[in-house]
Amino acid sequence: MKKLKKAELEKLNAEFQEEIRACAEKLYNYMTKFIDNKIDNVSDRFNEVIECEKKCDRLKEIYINYLFTDKRSLPFFVEDRYKIIISLDEISNKSELVARYAQVFPFEFFEDIRKDTKELIKLYHEIINNLLDCTLLMETDFSGAYQIAFEVENKRREAFNLKFKLLDIIFNKKKEESLRINLTWNLISLIYDVISWAEQTSDYLRGLIIKYPSR
């Protein structure tokens, strides 16, 4: 496998991250409609998210192969860059789980949790975009990236509060349809799981900023 020039490797990295961004965009748009019960061809729509995840996997493998062949750090050690790629790929994996769950979800959303659940999926979308912005900015501006990482943390706290607000409504105010309640909560938990992972990834990026203070 031939070595890539630095610009070519950076382009491949950017392409990988843009595919993750596209995955998050599709999931956000379709989940918003799904929560309002205003989406047609549910399986086909969420299958677009699944296809994005497959593209992410292919780009990830190409990038990793080049990374370990070329041994470029850009500016991090290869092992640190590898962990960044794997952590970002897990975002698309977890987003795919949400999409697959939505494909088989058999109920309409409870009307009184639609607003808050849409706010949760909005936070998911914003956090993923913030995280990707942070990752790309780390190539040139550690200070700016560090500030964006704090935005991810703040939004994760908002999502955490929303999660437990929804928990209160679903389990304390709804006494009927136990299956519908449990499946609804599982879907909400899957969305929050992506958010939580994104914050863990941003924490790791902050650690790299401290590790490479001269950048």
C-alpha cells in the first residue's frame, strides 16, 4: 500500500467524519418525524442511516490501514489517532442501533413526551456536530477545540436532565401498556447512550490537548 501525503490522509479523515455527520443528520431528521408519527416508509428511511454506518466502516478500515502503514501522527501519535477513529466510529455504530430499533418500534409515541424526546434528539444532533468540529479543529487549534469540548459536556448535562424528566413521565404517570412503556424507554435510552459516548470521546480529546500542550 503506497504512502499517502499528509493532505491526502487528512482528506480521508475528513471524509470519514463527514459520513458520521451525515449519519447523525439523517437520524435526527427521521427521528423528529418519527416521534411526531409523521414519517412514511419508516424502514426505508432508517435504512439510510444504516447505509451511512456501513460507509463509515469502510472509510474507517481504509484510514486505519493507511495510518499504520504510513505511521503519520498528524500531529498525534498513531495510537492516539487510532483511538480517535475508533471512538468516532462507535458513534455511527450506536446511531445505527437507534435506527434499527426505530424500524421495529410498533407503537406511536406518547403525545406528552414528544416535545422532550425531540429536544433529546436535537441535543444528540448538536453534540455529534460539536464533537466532529472539535476533532477537526484539534488538527490546528487546540484552544478552540478545548472550548468546543466543554460545549459537548454542557449539552450532555441537558440531555441527562431530559432523560430523567422523560423517565418520570413514562414510569410514574403511565400505568397502562407496560410493553409500550418499556419499548419507549429503551429507545430513549439508546439515544442517550450515543450522547453519553460522545461526551466520553470529548473527554478523551481534552486529555489529548493536555498531553500535547505545545500544539
